[in-house]
Amino acid sequence: KHKDTGEKPYIMPIVHACMNMSKTKTGALIVIEQGVSLDNYKNTGDTINANVNARLIENIFFKNSPLHDGAMIIADDRIASAACILPVSHNTRIPKSMGLRHRSALGITEVTDALAIVVSEETGNISLAHNGKITTKISGKDLERMLAQESID
């Protein structure tokens, strides 16, 4: 369907899952590996090693699921692991309204070239972090477009 996302089959399932979680205000943190390996962070969580599937993503982040806390890491077009621990950003300019998920999303993008998507539990807003910068309140369409780009800057 989309020629842009042809090489990145994980984009649409992630976008669908994020839009659904946004509606239900289900908090989520999804990190997509780029050039820099995230192996160190994958090993802090539980190995999933599954195809990227919207229902599975939503299931993992469902409020009382044992894996809902922490980050999901997507690598090589697969869900590598979940409940992963990320470095937290100590950037003092982060607004107080942003919680641990947003700080972790920024943290991982400060030390790697990964992309990090956050769905806020408080507002349902979707944010995308890359290179230590975060774009908040993005639509599903924006998310799809930004993930399809090779680099976001």
C-alpha cells in the first residue's frame, strides 16, 4: 500500500497500536533500533522475539500485564524484548509534566541513534524522541510519516 513504508513493515502495526493505546490512555514506550545496537538494553528486559503485531504491542502495554512497565525494543523488524530499562535523561529543560517514560525516551536517544515513541498514560498524547529531542502531541499520520523517514531531523 505505502511505498514509503515498504522497507519498514513494522511501521503500520506500531502506528495502529499507538493510536489505540492513545485512545485508551495506555502508557507505552517503544524504542526502535537504528544503526547503534541496543543489545545492552534488550538484555535488561524479557526476550519476546516476535513479529511486530499491533495486538501484541497493545497486549504487552495493557495496564496490568507483567511486561507493561519499561520499554519495548524493536530491532531487525521484530519485537526483540519488553520491560527493558533505559537510561533516564538528566536534561534540566524537560518540562515537569513529562514523566519517567518521556525521560527514558529522551535518555536512550541521547546515547544512541534509536527512535523512541511514548504514549502518555495521563493524556494519551503520542510523542517521538530522536537525537535527544522530543516532539509531542503528534497524530498517527505524523508518526507514520516520521517513522518512514530515514532520519527525522
